[in-house]
Amino acid sequence: MMQNTFNSNNELWTEIALSSGWIEVLAGADNMTVGEAATLNGIKAFGVANSYLKHRQVNQFIFYLKQMMEREPGTTD
């Protein structure tokens, strides 16, 4: 099973999932619910601790990114 490992050879995944990455930025969007933000922060914490994401976590991130893009922006987004 492939894992999206974070290291210097895989910089895009590193930018997506580690501290101050895309997942953390998405979790802070005004138009995300508290539950969605908590899920995203949990995914980020797992990625930071383990240097990879599970397929389920990747799918959740993509789903929430799609949801955020289809909603009206929040006041500070």
C-alpha cells in the first residue's frame, strides 16, 4: 500500500500536511465548521507525528477542500 511520505524528495506532500501547510490553512477558513476544522487539525497532527497520511485522510482533506471551494467565502477568507 502506498503512503504519502513526507520528506525532501516529496516536497508537495510536505507542504500539504505538515505545520503551516495547506491542511492547517484550510482548517482555519471561516466557512469551515468547527467539526470540519477539528477533523482537519487531527489529520495534520497525525501527519506531523508520523510523516505520512493514510488514504482515508487524503480523501477527507480533498473532500473538505472541495466543500470549502463550493461555499460562500467567510468574512476573512
